[in-house]
Amino acid sequence: MLSIVVATLLGSPFLTSDPADLLVHEWGTFTTLQGSDGVTLEGLQHEEEALPDFVHAIDGFSAIDVLIGLAKGVGRPVTGCTVKMETPVTYFYSPRALLVHARVEFEHGMLTQWYPAVAEFGARGASPDEPIDFNKVERGWLDWQIEVLAPKFGADATPAVEDGAAWLSARIPEANCVRAHVAAAGEQPAHDETEEFLFYRGLGRFDLPIHVRTSEGARLDIANTSAVASDVLTHLFVLNVRAGRGAFSYVPRVAPGESVHVERPLGDDAPSIDEMVAELQPRLEKALEGDGLFAAEAHAMVETWKRSYFKSEGLRVLYVVPQRITDAVLPLAITPKPRAQLRVLVGRLECIAPEQERDTLQALQQFVEGDEEVRSAAWDRLSKLDRFLEPNLRRAIALTTDARIAERAAKWIE
């Protein structure tokens, strides 16, 4: 079991542990990927949004290491990952300064990146220096001991971030800043880390109650597979983005045991991506507000993920994860207990359409059989799959009857 203490809060006599009117709000994303048959695929550990280099990682390397292909916060081989938990940020609202303990756990997952510093982190079922198999990971956790600063204090102490970075979108002045004190260690002097929210990310392996079969022409059959009556999928946005154009459809809800058919092909008259975003963004933000997020929070979430949600090529479904599942998979405990705590996790399901499956198989065949020029062109096609290359290769292995193609895909996965 991995468990390391890395920071200690030095309390202040001017702070209080009385929660008074403490309010806590959180948003984040669970990302999964399914083949055209609706089977969830492994291989989602690859980084998508680069983080500032001050963000902590479970293996202790700089976020810049993602540029050389390391997994999200993990510098070791990873297998069995089917879910990326993306950028949950937790906001605190209090009329005065408070001492707070926050603990988040991740069932069947590891919490791999965070900011500011935690007092402790760990993962049961994972060794700190061996490859990680998410079939064996039982639970991860982070513990923060923080000061929730008084309103309007601390913003000038937050770390500098490059202009245009998605990190900046998550900062909202309405929330209190939080501060963690990091004790001296080795050559590192004691210091404080301040931000306008708690941030964390992780990787895991568990099932979400959505199953999507994808047919030719962006035809989707979306089923809610939960057997729990309260697990309603809400605010489903089906997006199809390709070649600078995009379109979306909206489904208000899909109850457990129900399914819905959606057709979202892209014609020559489809709007540009910018035109689609101009219509879609306010509708998604309004839906998130309807689930309880403040307008500034909903806008921060959508702005943070605008490129991946709206502008990345592909066929995807965005939906709000049922609250029961969020709390079961990702329990969050705040002490002292807030008078109110709200969490809104958006599911992002990437769908591999049959057309994409055929294209991947064709590119693999050309790489195996072609000359140098053909191989180079085939690799260019495959590399455009970027962070989703591995699950696409896994799907190709499942579909092909050609041992050469399966062997080549398996070698790239390794």
C-alpha cells in the first residue's frame, strides 16, 4: 500500500473551526470510451490537458513530462484503466476564515494529481515503484489540511499561470482562496501554497450506467444500464464534430432500464464549430446551473473543458452522472461539516463509430503491408487519434482476423 505524508498545516490562533455558513461546491468530469458495440475500452490513462508545472503528481514528476508520453500523473506502465477522472475542482464559500480538513477517496481508482499540497495521499492495491494494474487497485485517497481564507484574501498569492491556460478558467473571484502549509523537507524550505479551489485528478476502473451502440451515419442507441431507480441520466448532449463543423442533439433524461435513439449526422450544411459552440455552451451552462452550480461555476467548468467537450473531433455524449454514483465512487468528506455541499460530475463518453473502426484497421493494414511512404502516411492517420490511440488499437485487435495487424497494434500498446 502506498501512503506518504507530504505536508502539515500550521494552525493560526486567528482562525476558527466553526463552520458558520460554510458552503462547498464541486464540479468535474468522468471520461470513458466505448467501441461501436458499446463495450468500454481500456487505455484512457494518457494525458489530455497539460497542467501547470506546480501541480503535484503521485510519482513526483513535473507536469511537463506529459510531453514525452507519460500517463496522467503516473510515470510507470499502466494497464486496466477505463475511466479518467478529470479536473474536479472544489470551491469553498465562507464569510470568515476557517480551518478545514478535506478528504476525497476514489473507489477502484488512484488520485494521481492535485493542488495545493495534501497532508497525505495513498492508494490501496498499488505499489509505489511497480507497474499499476487497475484490476488490482482498490481505493485511492487524498487528505488536505487547509485554511479557507477570509473573503477577498489570497488571490495575489496564487501561482502565476500562462495566459490562455485552461487552469485560469477554473478561478472564480466569488470563492474563498484556500491555503496549505508545506513543512520544510530536505533542501526545500517551508512554504505556503494558495489557490482559489482544491484541484485533483485520477484514473480508475469502474462501470458507469451508460451503454451506447453506434451505427453508420452517427446513429446512437443510448441505454441507461442501472438497476437503481434514482440513477437517472440527465442533460444528455450528443455531439458530432468533424472537419471544422459540428452539430448536437439534446435529450433531457434517460431513466434506468430505458434507452433512446439519436441520429446526429453531419451534412454539408452543418454549422461551423464556432457557430455550434455559440449555441451549445449557454445551454450546457444553463443545465449545470439547474443542477445547482452557481452561474460562475458552470461557466468556469465549460470554459475549462470547451476545447475537449466541443472542439475535439469525434462523436461523444455529455451527460450528468447520477448523484448516488458520484458519492459512492468519489466520496468527499469536509470537516467541519458544511451547511450545504453540492457536487456535479459530467460524464463524457467518446464513441468509436464504425467508420472510425474501419479507418483504424485500414491504416494498420497499410502500415503492415506498405512501403516506407505508405507506412508514414498510415502512421500520420493513426497519430491523429492522439490520447485515444490506445483504446482504438484495442478495438482494432478485437475486430481483426489478421494476426499481423493484431501483433502490430499490441506492440504499439506495449
